[in-house]
Amino acid sequence: MNNKYTYARTCVYNINYHIVWCVKYRRKVLSPEISERLYQLLRAIGEEKGFSVVDCKVGENDHIHCFVSAPPKLSVTAVVKYLKGISGNTLLKEYPELRKQLWNGSYFCESIGSVSEENILKYIERQKHCQL
């Protein structure tokens, strides 16, 4: 990100999160095809809901790392709810064999300051993923 700040109508911000969530029982169901579709969905969800999915990668076919930039009006809980809920519903419709195996109920989140942003992006990039 060249310009670390986002300029909104009433504020300027740089709020970033590293969010990770897993497949139920850590089952290895995130194949390259499903991962590719998941990346498309997550970016589209971010655009629709007013935040940016800067990067995302699937790790070990059983969990996903997302680097998200969100405005201060959106809580991290709302961001995770959108990402997991909408992507999960869509993937279940498109891949019915995932029923009862998709996302577990928990997630990991950490806020990212401007100093550690580059390190987190490098970490996410090192995750096993399919090529876009």
C-alpha cells in the first residue's frame, strides 16, 4: 500500500486487521478450485460492505488468512461476520459437499499497525495458496 491512509468524508484512517479462521475440525477441504472462488467472494464482499480485503491466502487447505483494511464505523466483529457468513453461504450453495464441514464458529484477529503491516503481508504471502 503506497498511501497508508484512507480519506473518508469525516475522517482519515489506517485501520488494518489480520483475521484467520478455520474449517470445522481442520478438514482439508479448501482445494485450489474452492480457494480461488473464496478469494473472489471475499474481495467482492469487502467492496460491497465498505472495507478492503488487501490480501488473502488459504493455509494447509484448512484455514484462511485475510489482511483487511476497514473504516472506523465497522467493527472487526461485523467484518468477520460478513466474510465468514456470506462466503460460507455462497460456497455451500455452489459446493453442497461442504455441508457440515465449512467454517467453525471462532476466529483469530489482531490489529495491525503501520510498522508491522509489511511483516503481516509477507507472512500471509508465504501461506500455501493457489495462484491467482
